[in-house]
Amino acid sequence: MSDDIGGFLSRKGAIPLVSLLNVEDGRIVNQLHSQLNVSRQSLSDLLKEAYEKDIVDREYLMSDHGNAKRFVLTQRGIKIAEKIDELGLYESYEELQTIRSEYDMKSDKLRVWASKNPL
């Protein structure tokens, strides 16, 4: 098992992934995908690497649907999540997502304006 935790945390989506899993009973993949700004394949790769690095583990609850994949934090993952919380990183991620969305919306308005107004 490679312990390059810093390398893992530098990947897009890794920090919010750990933060989102910092809840009782973890989350299923569909819940994670709807809250992260990564493709399904990237999420799958992140979860695989987090599992290999002993940051997450797989779990099944009786209430889960047939083939739902649920992930929970390990003790190592909990320590990382606590540091993420201490630094306020997830809040910064949410702010960044809001700003990115606002930027995209305003950029779209500019493109619409430019297409309707010959310069």
C-alpha cells in the first residue's frame, strides 16, 4: 500500500470526497457523484485509490439497494477529515463552486449578448 497521501489529496475532488464521507454511515456512490464536480470515472478512480490508501472502506447497510456501493472513512480517513474541517477546506471548496457557477452563468450571458449584437 502506497502512503502518498499528499499526492492523493492533490487530485481533483479528493478533499471534498473525504469531507463528504465524514458522516455516520458514509455515503453511496450516487450521493457522492451528485455532490462532487467530477465524472463518474474520476469518482471511481478516487474511491479506488482512497481504498488502496486505507482512507475509505466499503460497507453495506440493510437499507441500501441491491448493488449500492457505500463508502465510509477509516481511522486514517477520519484524521484527514478532521484536518480538512480544522482548515475550513470544504467551506472554501463550496465557495469556489459557487463562484465558478456564477462565472459560468455570466460568461454565458456575455456569449449570448455577443451573438445578438454585432460589434
